Amino acid sequence: MNVFIDALTNPVPPRRVNPFLRSYLPATHGGRIITRLGLRAATETVPCSTPAGSCAGTIESLVILDDTTVYDVFVGNSDPSVTSAVVDSFRLIN
């Protein structure tokens, strides 16, 4: 699991939140807008691929927006059920 945390200078305008979240996903035209941990989020699962070509398994991305903080969770695994389980295990700890 890779988790990147970005601190934004300004909040995202409400009408731009969905496109902003999708911009973090592997394929920016897809994904689903969801609520995760009570916050607006986007998620997408795509077949694994590298610059050298396709690979076994899937890549799953979860992007959560908490005011001016973006949590970008990225997991790849040869077993899609493991990929989903790892993403589902992500929690914010205060």
C-alpha cells in the first residue's frame, strides 16, 4: 500500500470536488464518487499495467478529501480480493 498525503493551500470549490478527486485516479474519466470515513472520496479499480505492458492482478486507488487534506491510497496485487481488502483496511488516525 502506498499512501500519499497532500496539503492544499485552499479548499476545493464544492462544484469542483468530483473532478478534483477523479484527477487522482489511474483513469481520470472513470471511478466512482463515494463517501468513505464520512468524507467525500473517489475509488477505481483497473487491470494492472506498466510501461512494459500488462501484468497480473489489479490496481485499486482510493482518494479521500478532508477539507484541505488529500489522502491518496494506491494498492496493486496479483489477487484482486487482496487488493480490495488492503484498501478497505485504510483508516485515518487522529
